[in-house]
Amino acid sequence: RCGLAAGRSYSGGGAYPGVSLTCPLPGVPKAVFAAAEGRERFETRVTVLENGLRVASQNKFGQFCTVGILVNSGSRHEAKYLSGISHFLEKLAFSSTAQFGSKDEILLTLEKHGGICDCQASRDTIMYAVSADARGLDTVVNLLADVALQPRLSDEEIEMTRTAIRFELEDLNMRPDPEPLLTEMIHAAAFRDNTVGLNRFCPVENTDKIDRDVLHSYLRSYYTPDRMVLAGVGIEHEQLVECARKYLLGVEPVWGTGQSRGVDRSVAQYTGGIVKVEKDMSDVSLGPTPIPELTHIMIGLESCSFLEDDFIPFAVLNMMMGGGGSFSAGGPGKGMFTRLYLNVLNRHHWMYNATSYHHSYEDTGLLCIHASADPKQVREMVEIITREFILMAGAVGEVELERAKTQLKSMLMMNLESRPVIFEDVGRQVLATNTRKLPHELCALIGQVKPADIKRVVTKMLHKKPAVAALGDLTDLPSYEHIQAALSSKDGRLPRLYRLFR
């Protein structure tokens, strides 16, 4: 025991007798600490080119960068076209172009710079993105410009896309987790037949109708420089602007610059209403352990646009409601003190899920709660969820509010540790507002939210008709009129709710 240890010399402070721990040690070089080089090092820089294209960049330490093109185009703009075009464009992205003969050529080109690519289409944005070594920026911007403006859209690629979309639609209807399907249904109920209420997925009947001519007609209207942002994270702004001028200025797209059908500038019209899909959910399990048959309900109310001041109080409210699945609490950091855990999941063992969601767009928003339970308890489940909406307008405790604000700040800062998330944040904000609010500005706004702000936005929200999406066995589902009447109760007294639902 003592042989090896006895030969060791341990530091006991005897080498520097009398030197305080707060003073530098004699003979040791002075430490040099890393420091921010001024505000310009973390601000998002934006340059507008002569053709209207915006170039935005954000500095970030590291060898890799994320660069992409975001287009102000999505399913909400398809009112004058066949529904599903954005879904097709998402699947066709990074296929053959004027310079690259196939998707394999594109992937091999990116592989030389350690790169990966992705395309995502949402209701209001299509995003083409590449993460690669920053030294390959010129190649990456050249590739992105070719993918966005010079796609070949061959007959073979379009046919393969039709097959992929049909398979995805089948999978969407068969998967055990119905959340994507419910999200589509709640938007269709809230904004019936307009803007963000239009289907994000291509309807089966349209898969054979969409061809190259239809796609070119759409692209001619929406893929214009003034509706695009080239965003980059982890690169120098001047270098990105130089590449943008080289590959995105004065380039004629493959669909030409002919007459377009006009851009849809419709503002979202909230309608409220209900969308119901009767479906047998008794056998959705893919494995040997059966998933219990559940009925899924989503109830929502109009909130606000992300451009409005009330967006921050709504974000805090959504965090305060929280929730999740019956087995997903985890710990305090995952929301076990949120209202939907404390008031719903912890008190009603038969509830499988109660989760709050907040969807926000440039001209509207939707705050909703998704709940799941056995079909025989649907009536009681709806009653509990409507009660939670009404109680939002009640008293908000200081501890509860501070916890929600702290959790929101924490989630915001943790997400923005990821370079692709920063890229998307930069691109979306610049696309909508030509500028970007920095994380510390958002944290300051979150910190200013008071209980009165929460009560104000909830009172405003409760004056709207509800949007309801229901999926599964709906035998015991209360009528839409009952749900609307329950949500119109401002005092939150339970006896009235019981009379409405019984």
C-alpha cells in the first residue's frame, strides 16, 4: 500500500508559502482569457443585392458552416394552384440540375467537403440547406443556386416523387403517433379553405395531376429573388455576399421569366370549426405489444402572429401549460410542474397524453391542446381540456410564471447552441422582417412578461370560436356547440361545465 504512494510528491501548498489563493502565483505567466470582440461579432448582418435577394450571416466559431436558401413559399400559397406542389418540391429537391446529372453527383460533391443537405417545406417557407466545411463555401453556394433555380425536374424524377408521396400518405394514416395528422386537421378547422388551413401534404388525387408545367408555373410566381434569403452561419459575411453575387445575381431560372399567375397575398382568416375523422384505432401497433385503442382530440384557439408584441406572452403561456405523454415527465426540467401535468395527467390516470402546442405565422397563430384517452372517456376528456382553457384566464402565480419564463429562456438558449437551428432562425426572421432579434433581446422580452399580460392575451383568445380536430372512435364526442358553449364560460365554474357535457 505504501510502496508506490510513498514515492509520490503531493502539492500541499508548501511550494508557495504565504501566497493567497486570490493572487497570481509568482513566476507564472499572466493568463489571457477569450473575450467577445465587440457587438459586431454576434450581430446578424444583412445585405440586399440589386435584384432584391437578401444575404444574411451570423458569425459562429467552428470549422463547419450551415448555408441555405429560404423561399417565401409554401402550402399556404397554393390557393390558385393544385394543392401539394410544395410537397412535390420538397421531395424533388437536390435531384438533377443543369450542372449535376443526378442526386448522387450532388452528394459526392458535398462529400468532398464533409457536407450533408436537406430540404424542408412548411406552410409558409421552403428551405434548402447544406452543412459543410466552411472552406467549401463557393462550391456550396454554387450548388444551392443550381438546386433552387436550375432543377431539371425530369419525368423519371417526378414519377419517383409521386410514388414516394403516395407511400408517405399511407404511412401517415397508419402510424401510431397521430400528431402530424391532427396538426393538419386542426389547421383545416381553424382556417377553413384559406392560407395556413390548406393541406401541407399533397392529396392522393393530385399526385397524378402535378407535372413539370404545373411546377414551372408555380416556381415562376414564387421563386423570385425578392422572396428569397441566402442565410449562412459560421462564415464571413463579405465572403457570403461575394458568392451570392457570383451565383445568384443575374441568373435566369430554368422556368424563364415569363408571365406569372400572380402571388397570393391573402391574409389568414380564422374561422373556427370542427374536423372529424372516424377511424378504427384498435390495431395500430407495429410490434408484439399492442397499443391501447385511443381517441385523439385537439382543441385550439387563435393566438397571434410572431410579429406582434403578444407573441412573447403566448410563448410563455404555452410553456406554462406544457404537458406531454403520461410517461414523459422525466424531471423538473422536462415540465413536471406544468399545468397539464399537475392538473390533468397527475390527477386523471386514464389520460394518455395532454400537450400544449403553439403554431405562429406572419399573420396569425394557433394555441392548442392535444389529448388522448380511451374512447369511452372522450366526453370527460373534452370537459377537462376545456376547463384548462378557461382556467388560463384565472390567477397566475408568481412562482409558476417565473418557472415558465426560466424554462422558456433555457429552451431558447439550448436550441440556439445548434448551428442548423441558428441558421433557420436567421433565415426565417430575415425573410419575415429583414432583421433578426438576438437571443439576449428575446430573453429580456421574456423576463418582462407579467401575470396581467398572460390574463390579457387569454381573455382576447377566449372570445374566438374554438377549432376542434377529432380522430378515432367518436361515439361519445360532445357536439361542437357544447364545446363552444363551455369555452364561452369566463368564470370557470365546474357545475356549468358538467351541465353542458352531461
